Amino acid sequence: MTIKVGIVGTGWFSKVHADLLAGMADVQLQAVCGSSKAKGEDMARPYGAAGYGDITEMLDAEKLDAVYICVPPQSHGAIERSLIKRDIPFFIEKPLSMTTEIPASLLQDIKEHNLLTSVGYHFRYQENVNRLKETLRGDKIGMVMGQWMGGMPGVAWWRDQEQSGGQFTEQTTHIVDLVRYLAGEVKEVYGMFGNRIMHEQHEGVSVADVGTVSLKLENGIIANISNTCVLPDPVGSVGLSFYNDRGLLDWNPDRLLEVRSGNSTEFENTGNPYLVESEAFLYAVRTGDRSRILSDYEDGFKTLKVTCAAYESAQSGLPVKF
């Protein structure tokens, strides 16, 4: 059967997904919904799809098997409710929102409908992350260190804490999610954030531009994740390191380095995790088999709770316990 797909959102990342969908067999990009009809039609045109400016209008006009949601954090809520009401499976880009209130409510409805969902934590689908997960099965992890060090995105909403939720929630969420996926669930969070540089260089910056968060996991592992958005392009560093008595496992988006007693092995990343995550979601839409989906809405909500707790801790000066 041909799966008919809609996309909500017309930004750069919507186009990434649209291009992948356009190259898949038995998948048809049927409709695109933008913040205006003109934006929806502009993005839809190259794919031979229909453009809309309202989610209800799109769902009324089209018979869709699945929908991709690629919108900024502050735009969530009504879109998901429209899909849940109609029992339409959806793939949603991270984060689920900038706070936990709306996703907590949506999660209850999703569970009641037993709706098929998938969240865009694409690093989970990397071959090297799978290799790392298998290697860690034989290790007793001592400590985990993660980082997302880069520059500040140019879009205005990202710089506004009320709209984006801040760097730790909008961007570093990928590292938090990998800690959960590879090391275990979090039971305590202590965060510290600061405004050092960017609020002096740009108008409307209310997000912290430096931060560090300590995590205590349920299994006793201690982790720390730091981030900054003060660096100039293309300077940056994103990764996750695992330390124990056997050595070091160091991952970044391009490669995995395994260091054991002086011997080191490096694995370059291959494959396209964005493609793999879409294939897993669409396979579930087609067959009902959800086993290939590595992060559904409920799991993505757990990552959001950790990132939001970091800001809560930073404001109070106290750890947040789950």
C-alpha cells in the first residue's frame, strides 16, 4: 500500500524529511501545512503536494495515513490534538514543547487512543550508537560526560526562553536522551546556567548561553552535561564520553572511539539515521509493528522532563528529584 503523508511546518528540517519521504517507495508526500497557506503551498509545490495554512483544513481535505510535525517548541498542542482526535499516527521532532504541561496532557490522550507515535531522536538510530549500546552491555559504567558546544542559531524564537525553552531543552536534549538510552533513567538533576556573552551581542536574548547539569541515575551512575551557544561558527564540539576501569568510549556524531589499556579503535559513522528513523516509523504505520521505533511520545516526554528539571533546579538553586 502507498502511505500518504502530511507535514506540518515549512522550515529547513521539514524539507529534510520531505526529501527523504520523496525518495521512498510506496510513500507519497500528499500535503504540507504551513503557518500560512502561501508558505504551505511554496514548500508543497516541488513535491507535487497540496499546500495548506490550517491543520484542520488539511485533515478535512486529505486522507492521510501519517503526519510529520516539524514546528518550533512553542507551537505544540493544537496540532497534536487534531491528529489524536482523528487517530492519525504522527512523527514529531524534538523537543515535544518548551515546558512539560502541554505534553503531559497530550500523553494521556495518546495513551487512551493507543496512538502510534515516534519522536525525532535520530542519534538513537545511528550505527555507532547501536555499537556503543552493545559495547556498554559488557561494561560497568563509572561516569558519563556529555557536551553540546556551539553557536547561537539565527532564528529569533530560539533566543527567547519562553519560546524555545533554552539550549538545554531545544538542542542539548539529544545528549540528555542518549544518556537515558545508553546509561539509564535519571532520578536527580542539578543545573546551573548563566548569561555571559550573547545577551550583550544580540537583541532579545533571554536564553542562558552557558550551562552545566549534573545527573544522578537510578542505577548510581553520575553524569554531567554541559552546553554553550557562545562559539563562533564553525567552532564547536558535540559528544558523549563513558569512563570506567576498562577504558574510555568516546562518541560524537561522526565517529566512535574505543580506548582500552592504550589500544584504540575508531569507527566512522555510516548510514543516515534520519532515514532509518523514518523507515522505522513508516514500517509501523504499514504493519502495526512498533518494535523498530526507538523513541515514542512517552519516552520523549521522559527526556523533556529531565531538561525542564535542569532549569527548575537552576532557578531554585536546589536539586530536583523525580
